[in-house]
Amino acid sequence: MKTQVAIIGGGPSGLLLSQLLHTRGIDSVVLERKTKDYVLGRIRAGVLEQGFVELMEEAGCAERMHSEGFTHDGTLISYGDEIFRIDFTQHTGKPVMVYGQTEVTRDLYAARETAGGKIEFNVEDVVILGADSDTPRVSCSVGGDARTLECDFVAGCDGFHGVSRQTIPLDVRKEYEKVYPFGWLGILSETPPVNHELIYANSERGFALCSMRNDKLSRYYIQCSLSDSPEDWTDEAFWEELKRRIPKEHADALIAGPSIEKSIAPLRSFVTEPMRWGRLFLCGDAAHIVPPTGAKGLNTAASDIHYLYNGLKDFYENGDTQGIDGYSEKALKRIWKAERFSWWFSSLMHRYPDQSEFDLKMQIAEIEFLRSNDAAQRAMAENYVGLPY
Ligand code: APR
Ligand code: PHB
């Protein structure tokens, strides 16, 4: 088999890149380890920056997002029973779009299928060969049949546990990591959201987040111990704990219901540098991870795809290599700012096991400063809606 761009990974990064390349007549093949249903079964975050929305529009995949998604002009932040609002639109002129990543992925699959895009599922034993040569290729097996995909470029969109990052030699790549001493226990429930905007809550019992997918489907999280497992938490225990962590007015209004999904996610900050090696380019979770506090996971994948797509477009259309040569440096500049914001917001809103009483005073003082200072709120809003590409 031969293609122009071999894309490893059929998650949102790989699918969005494939669809954008298609709009310019650039051929790609997506190699996905799992089945489509498995990929669509993943429950992920649901806050999209304007930049992501515009990329989906450019890819011709934004119709359902605009009809079924919700724009949010702000968010609530609570600490104890105190609560205040950050107005994104007032500070930045931009809202965010609330639309589940599962739906984004579903829309991208639909677009690829409509366009006759080549996606291979159940792909095993992927090995990237010759990434540092002019003739890269990807070997793999599908249903036990060995395959080799010859290509011009490889896009590693295979997530944190993929093979792409591992292909870059250890003496070339440098990794940066921070593991947080807690996780997020999340549930999905077919109940109306407690509030029409998100509530990020810092309480003496730990962090909580009230989010949603639509007006009948709510998504809630509470900070939990890394030693917890979902089975340790009955629905009733979850709802009672959540109510203890949000302001009373919202706890009293909260409508509980059976969880239709319950899982625990660890929190990590991670970046690998560089994001390019020869003709291999890393995108999204393959190159970087953020704690979900700032909802930056998909939104940092989006700017990677924006830079790589435009670099490949310039290469194929004009023979210009400036975009692909500058990809890693440009992507990392924006990624590190998103890492900083996600780390800052996580530090602001969670209770840490080793937090001293002084640390706690500093944390509350920082929240009070955010509450009272216009410049601080603008900085928060600019980061949350998304810094420029
Ligand atoms: N071969 C082929 N496919 C692979 C391999 C492999 N060796 N390893 C992983 N994959 C596939 C996974 O099955 C998954 O479908 O690559 C895809 C990677 O998708 P994601 O992990 O969703 O990463 P990405 O597309 O970059 O999207 C980032 O996902 O994890 C969230 O918070 C993150 O919202 C962000 C988004
Ligand atoms: C979600 O809706 O799943 C969500 C929203 C905002 C976050 C994290 C997760 O910061």
C-alpha cells in the first residue's frame, strides 16, 4: 500500500488531520488499533475552544456541533460556599463550545466515511520504519495479514500509550512529567445539569466539577485518592460527596440519578520534545498530556493538527517546507502555555495531601485575588477560551 500521509491512531487527532488533508486532496490512511465502536465508547471531556470549532468548520464537520452543542459565555468557581463567575465573553469576546469529544469523533468518522477515507481498524504490530529517511514506511498486521504502508510522512496520533513517541530515539527525545497525587472520579448521568454553566469547586473535602453534555445528560467529577477504584463508590456515596463539595444552593438543587458510566482518571502533566523526528510528526496525546482541569487535552491536539495540516499543505502545494520544519517549535510554544494553565488551575482548585496551612492560605488568597481582580479574571478567561494559534 502507498499513501502520502500515514496516520497512526483513529482518535480525534488522527481523524481531524485526515479530514483536513482530504479537503486539499492530500491522501492519507488512518491505522487504528481498536474498533470504531471501541473508540466511540470512550468518555472524554467536552469543552471546545473557538480554534477547535473553526478547524471542524474548515474540515466540513461542524454542522451537528453547531446544532446540538452549547456555547458557554462563562464558568462558576466556588470555594466553600463562596461562588463567583468568570465571564469569558466580557473579557475575551469569545465563548467556549460544550460538545462531547465522543460526538466530535463520531462526526469525524462520518465525514471520513462519506469521503471514502481509508481507515483500517484492528491494526496490530505497528512499527514505523525509516522515519529519519526520505522513504518512511509503516509495517503492521490486520487480521493476521502482514502489511507495509509506504508514505511520504507519518503522523503519530496514537495517544499516550502509542508507538510513535517510542520511535524517536531516547538520545533524541526529552520527556517532562508531573504526576498529581490524586485522581478524578467521574460519572455520567441522565439527569439535568445542576447549572447551565460549569462549576469548578474547591472545598475542604477536595475538588469537584459540575459539567454536562446536554440539558439531559450531566457529567460530574470529584477528586479522589489514587488508591480508589470506581467499585469503591456507590452512586449514593458519589452524590453525597459531590453535594458536600459544592455550594449549598447548588447541592440542594442537584438532581441525582443512576450513573451510566463511572471511571477514575489519573492526572498527569507530560510533554515530549521534539515533536518531530525526520518524517515523523507527533500530535495530541502522543506528545503531551494535561490534567483535565483546564479542558485542554483535545484543544492542544487541535493546534498541533492545525500547524501540521498547514505545514503539509504548503509542502504539497508549493514545495515549501517552512511549516513542517517549524512544526515542533511552534506546537511546543502553545503546548507549554496550555501545560502551565492546566497546572496552575489544578494547583488552585485541588487539595493536596502535603498542603501546609500556609499553602492553603496561599491557595485561598489566590482564589480571592482571581475573584476580585479584573486583570486576573481576564488572564484566566484568555487561557480558558484558548490562546491564539
Ligand atoms: N496502533 C494504532 N493505533 C493506536 C496505537 C497503535 N500502536 N496505539 C494507540 N492507538 C490508537 C488508540 O486506540 C486511539 O484510538 O490511537 C488513538 C489515540 O487517540 P487518543 O488517545 O484519543 O488521542 P488523540 O487523538 O491525540 O486525542 C486527544 O483524547 O485522551 C484524550 O484528553 C485527550 O481530549 C484529548 C484527546
Ligand atoms: C467534561 O465535561 O468532561 C469536562 C469539562 C471541563 C473540564 C474537564 C472535563 O475541565
